[in-house]
Amino acid sequence: SVVYSAPISLNGTYSYAGSAVSISQTNGSVVNNLAGSAVSTTIEGKVDENLAKIGIQPGSMTVTFDRDTETFIWTVAGIPLPGTFKVGNNEETVTLTFGKNMQFFTLTGNLESTASGAKILFPAQRTAAFLKKVATKIGQSEGTLGTITKLADGFDSYKIGFKLAK
């Protein structure tokens, strides 16, 4: 059966509600069985633990999108990280380009609507690189972040992102 996810029009302010994880098996099919869900849930819990160590937890991060100007402000621990964004592929992907204060760092990921807002998933290595930059910006050690990319060893495609509640 096909699960339909309605397109989302990013606009307004979203609060970070926890990590989101997607893993794929070596044959490329998304892990959507009970075991796969358990693995994703376990990994999300571990990612959440690691993010909490650098101060990223629900309520500590927001992102405001302005669809008219295609700009955003990602705020972590009170520090604004502005940039521009483009939504593509029938509202299923988003590319975030942070400004000068993040050295024009770019992330492209999958965008999914959820009951409470949205989920944005990026390749795990890019998410880890983003989080290391954020940790430096907010004055935290990035030491715990290295383990995040190793949590799903053995899977082809491992994406980590953010659940955003409206």
C-alpha cells in the first residue's frame, strides 16, 4: 500500500520537536516493517540524547520560513542563523542555504508533512556537518556528534533530520 503524504508549504514558525530518522536496506527499499520502525525509533532516541548533550532539545530551536521572500531564520539557543531556501520536486524537497555566519553551508533534504507540522530529513553526513557548525556557533563541544552518523551502520541510506511542529 502507498502512504500518501500531502505536500507542505513551508511558511511560518516551527519549533523543534525531536529528531527524525529514515533508514533504507541494501536493496534500496525503505525499512517500513515493525523491525525497521523499532530501529528508527531506537536511533531517534540515541540522536535525541546526543543532541541534548549540546543543548538541542525541544523548545531550544525554532525555524521561521518566509515563503514570499524564500528566506528563513534557524534559531538555536537564541542565536539566529539566517539563510535562503528553495522548495522543489512538488514540495517534496527543500534546499537550505545558510548565510555568511554559517559560511554559506547548504543542506538539501526530503520534506514530509506530519500531523503536527513537518519533517525534514537530510543525508546523515550532512546533518552531522551542520550540527558541528551549530555546536561551534552556540559555544558547545561537538565531540558527541561523531557517533550520530555511526548509529545506522549496515544500511545504505541513513537520513537524519528534524521534526518541526507548527
